[in-house]
Amino acid sequence: MVQYDTILIRYGELSTKGKNKKDFIRRLSKNISHVLEDKPNLEYINTYDRIYIRLHGEDPYSCIERIQKVFGISSFSITQKVPNTIEAMEETCLAIAKENEKGTFKVVAHRSDKTFEMKSDQINRAIATVILKNTEHKVDVHNPDFKIHVEVRQEYTYITSKIIPGAGGYPVGINGKAMLLLSGGIDSPVAAYYVMKRGVEVEAIHFSSPPYTSTSAQEKVLELARLVSQYQGKMKVHVVPFTDLQLAIYKNCNESYAITIMRRMMVRIAERVAKRNRCLALATGESLGQVASQTLESMGVINEVIKLPILRPVVTFDKLDIIEVSKKIGTYETSILPFEDCCTIFTPKNPVTKPLSHRAEEYESKFDFETLINECIENTKCIVVKPIKEKENYL
């Protein structure tokens, strides 16, 4: 029986990062160790083109699902580490072949250590010969039932029969931090996923309007944050009490401009909270043309009240595309729960789709929104959610 003792991590886009590569590798290794923090026996060895995780008795199969959600990984394998001798390679490859049912196979050797006396093709032939002599398997180099991968490195050789795809992208945190406007809908958790994939750590800000929005609506948002936090380890959620400011908007503004003014207030608050928490950008789940506040004209009028850039990773996605991704990352079923947020409850019948800056400024001049914004920020509550639900996190 094969005794798998090492998980071998292969990098994705990190290979293009030149002088910054060491920083990327350190961040990636830290992120992996964070998602596996409940496995104290693991040992991490970072090299220029691989991370090796020595298992020291830990169950490798319990690590697979978590590692698959760590951005920055191209692929990984559960491997057995053997000495750099052809005899050791043949013994382990034969054991792997015997664990597979009768069928066809292919040996794929990669000789990174060029000092090893045999070339890759010679290794392939030697191992295949041993398997053919000792099993009923047949070779098929084009469409085999299983492959045996042999990586000859400088100190050891690593052998596996399976390469598991990783999440790709960059390690979360390597490209700074962004503040995501997180609603209870389908789009913003998907936006969080894509922002994280580009190496940006995400904090979230949610606008709550009690008693018009329920505690169930807030719990729904926190559950969405928890679900998407699996891709970065944990997430801060800043819950803003938005009721007084929202009521002031509807009291002083033409109903058609209410959503535009509301979004301007939200991004003002989000920017200030973002700067307090060292975020370099805002992020939203806006998709172009999906609703009145997501036309180019609306986005322009909303953008002009802040200086931080706004990341909109799903801006060109069709709704069906966004739904498909939300199902993939596990947020869809929570997103469609029937608990409305402040945006949906106060939606006007005929919102303006091409707002004008001077009209928005005119409505805002009718009330003291700065005082209300300050009150919102002063009463904002920060809640930390983690991938593994713990009651004390947010109930």
C-alpha cells in the first residue's frame, strides 16, 4: 500500500512575478497554513517553484477541499516521497498501479534535477516495464485509464496518480485590501470571490435599516460573508445602521433620485470606513444595466463623490453567469432566501436611469447629510465571521 506523506503544491500565476515571487510564495504558504490550522502536525517547506507539505501522520484527504479554495494554486497532488533512485521509483509506481483496477496507464516523468542519470523518457520506460511485468495493465499513451506522475526533484522524487486542479489566481492579501458593499443578493458574494481571486483581501460593509429590515436579513448577509470567507480564511463585516439617513433621503429628495442619492451616501460611508481599515478600494456586485443605479450615467454620478477606485468584477456578466458562479461557490441558496435588505425595501417605482450631477447635489443640499453620515459611522458595528461557523461570531 502506498504511504502518501507529502502534499505537493504547484503555483499558478506566481510563475510570472519575478523579483516579487518570494513575497507571493510566503503569502500563499501562510494562506494554506491558515485554512489547515487545525492540523498541527503539518510542516511547510517553501521552494522557488513548489510548496511541500509534510503530513507527519495527518490525513491528506481531509485537506483536499480546503486547499482547492486557496487562490494562487495551479494544482496540487498527494504524493509519496522517495529517494532519487530508479529502484525506489519503480517500487512505489508499481504499488500505485496495483491499487488501480485493470486498465491502461501512462507514466509521466518530469526530471527537474538534471543531474539524475536517467532522462525523463528513460524513467518512463523503466517504470512502465516493471508495471507491465507485474500486473495485467497495458500502456496507452493517448487515453489511459490512469496516469502515474513522477517528479524528480533535487533531494527527493515525488510520485502520485492524480493532479488536482487548484483555484488559480493570486494569494489573497498580496494585492492589498478592498471594502465590499455586501447586500443580501446574488451578485455581491460573487464579486467578493472574484476580488479575492486577484489577490485582494476583502472586508465587507452592510447597510441595515431596522425596523424596516429584519434581524434575519442581517443574519443572511453574515452567512453569505461566512460562506465566501472560505476563500480567504475570515472576513470583517461592518454593519452600518442606515435607517435615519435613508429616511432623510426619502423625505428631502424626489423619489426618482432616491436610489442615486442613497448610493452616493453609501459609497461616502464605505470610503471613510475603508480608509480607517487601510483598504485601497471599494468593490461592488454591480452589473451594467441590471437596475437603474447600474447604468453608466448612474455609476458616474455615484463615483464622483469619492476618490477611492471602485472595483466591479461582475460588471459585464449576464445574470445567468452570476447565478452559475454563485452556485459554484455555494452562496446561491442563501442569497435567494426571502429576507429583504434596505435597497429592495425602499425601491421607488420610477427611478431615474440617467441622473444629473447638479440635480443630485441640489437634493443633497436640502438636509444635513454629513451629520447623519458621521452618526452612521460612529454606530457601525464590526463583526468577524469565519469559514467554520461559531455562534459567538455573529449571532
